[in-house]
Amino acid sequence: MMRGALVGLRARHEDDIPILEDELHGDVVTASRAQGRPWRPLTPGSKQSQFAVDDAEQGHVPFSVVELDGGTLVGTATLWGIDDHSRSAHIGLGLLPAARGKGYAGDVVATLCHYGFVVRGLHRLQIETLSDNAAMLRAAERNGFVREGVLRSSAWVMGEFLDEVLLGLLAREWRPAA
Ligand SMILES: CC(C)(COP(=O)(O)OP(=O)(O)OC[C@H]1O[C@@H](n2cnc3c(N)ncnc32)[C@H](O)[C@@H]1OP(=O)(O)O)[C@@H](O)C(=O)NCCC(=O)NCCS
């Protein structure tokens, strides 16, 4: 397990999947805002679940996020699009509704940075998020991510085009929490 200050990032367990499906994918608006593709219902137990894990897939590292105190599942975190040539990757996360507003988001980003820069030896991490996702932007920026640009009208979300913000952090700029 990768340990942050408040949360841990561990392997996905089979019984995490129905909870993540229900509470994250089941919320059509949140899922549509976070996924960048059209929402569709999914049969329980489907192998097509975005939360199902293929351990052989090298470019995509999915974690389940748990509270360090007690081990309760609180969300999902992913290092994805790993490019071993340019040593870069993207990060993404989603917290269950009951786990939001507790300061976990910044801790998840910090722990993903530790995994990306220290464990994987990456040079650059990147986040794309909707420009109105204030909590995600703040969680990224407090970990040192810099806004590098706005992708205008790049995301079709529930009937309208929205802007996305691209944020980046280089290994040499990263200041791990003490
Ligand atoms: C995005 C997400 C992970 C953020 O987690 P959260 O628990 O809601 O975020 P927090 O409450 O910890 O807020 C993070 C920071 O943003 C700040 N913040 C929250 N809402 C804010 C707002 N409307 N305006 C300004 N700042 C805000 C918080 O004060 C906090 O700052 P701090 O750490 O300096 O105190 C969570 O809302 C979520 O899972 N959303 C659905 C999925 C999603 O959007 N994923 C991201 C896709 S890229």
C-alpha cells in the first residue's frame, strides 16, 4: 500500500467494484463530468467496468483509495497513459460522495505524485480537469501543479461544451510533504 497522511492507495479488490460502480459511475452527472465519454448503464459484474483491473496492462495503474484509519474504501485513483519513453503520465481520482470535503483529494494527489516520481521515476505528471472543478484544481495546485493551458470547449458534458484545464508538474519542481 502507498501511504499518504490520511489515505492509502492499495490494489483494487473485487468487492470494491460494485461500490465504485454504484457511487461513482451510478451518478450520471458526476460520471459524465469525470469520464470524457458518454454515460451508459453497465450490467453488474460486467468486465467492461472502468474499475475492473487487468494486471497485465502496463500503462495504467489503478488504485483503490482507503482511509488509513480503519481501511474504509473512499474512492479510486489512477496513474494512466504512462509513457516510458518521455517518462510522463496522467493522474486521475474520484472520491465517493461521503468522502468528499475531508481533505482527502490533496492527499491522494500527493500520494500519486510520490508513486509517479519516486516509485516509477517519471519526469512529468499531468492532470486534465473541467475548468469549473474548483476542488480538483485546488488539490492539484496545492501539490505544485501549474496551469499550462485551457482546452477551450474540449469536453461535451450533459448537453454543452465545457473548457478543460491542463495542469503539469515536473519531478524537479515537486516538493513532497514533509
Ligand atoms: C474532485 C474531488 C476528488 C475533490 O475532492 P473533495 O474531497 O471534494 O475536495 P476537497 O473538499 O478536499 O477540496 C480540495 C481543495 O479544494 C478547495 N475547494 C473545494 N471546493 C472549492 C470551491 N468551490 N472553490 C474553491 N476551492 C474549493 C478545498 O477547500 C480544498 O482546499 P484545501 O485543501 O486548501 O483546504 C471530488 O470532488 C470528486 O471525486 N469529484 C468527482 C470526480 C472528479 O471530479 N474527479 C476529478 C476528475 S479530473
